[in-house]
Amino acid sequence: MAASCSECGAPLADGGACIELFHAMLLLEHEVAADPAATAGGRGEVAHFYAVSAYVLQHPEGMNYTSEALRELRGAVADHLAGRVTLAALRPRVRRAAGGQARVTRRAGDVVPRWPVSAWPTTVADVLAGSVEGYCDRVAAWAESIIRTLDAATG
């Protein structure tokens, strides 16, 4: 019987780990980056931001981020999706947060953050289900589904 990821619910091969799906997605993204039509207008950069952010948001335990870092990331993704901020404006915001006194990753003994979400409608496995064509759209839809799900679960 196939397993599923304990954090996002993605189907896994027996003995597999969700991080392997994340790495496979990054390999697919590398193929997308080689296609100028797919990445025109900075779409590749946006897709990468959504892909990494979506995976981190769905895997708070495995990615070892602090609760505060996850809240900030959620806000950054929501702001970008809503058109309130550009990636260019987000970069210094992230650098300040990562370079400041606040920690991004947890230390031993820190509380492991968990979202009150019982099931995610979209996972990294769904992004991998397609080819290079449509990758940027699938990743954006994944990020949107995460923000909608978190908004519904946390208000």
C-alpha cells in the first residue's frame, strides 16, 4: 500500500519521502527555466517563489521554520498573489527578516508549528502531475489553494 505525506497528504511511493517530490519539482522547474516562452516576463522567478513557499507552508515541521517565519511567508505569498507587492519589493523584506535578530529556523525545544488543516486540496504531487507546459500556472494555483485553505482554517 502506498503511503502519504503526514504533513500535506501527497501520495508517496513505499519508503518515499515528500522532500523527494519537492526535489523532483525543482528539476521540472529547471526544465521550465530552459524554455524562454514559459519564463517570459519573470514568470519563472514567480513560479520558483510560489513553489518553494508553498512547499514550506505545507511542511512546517519538516522544513524547520519558526512560527513567526511561517506567518511572514504566508503574508508574503498572500500579498504577492493579491498584487499588493512585487517580488522585487519582497526580496529586501525577506533579507531583512533573515538577517535580523529574529530566527527563521527553530532550535531544539522550540514549539513545532502546525496549521489547523486536516487536508490540503493541492500538493506538490499535483504540480508534478503535469509537464513543463503549464508548470507556472499549476504552481500559482497551488499557492492560491494554500492561502485559501489557511484563510478558511485560521480566519
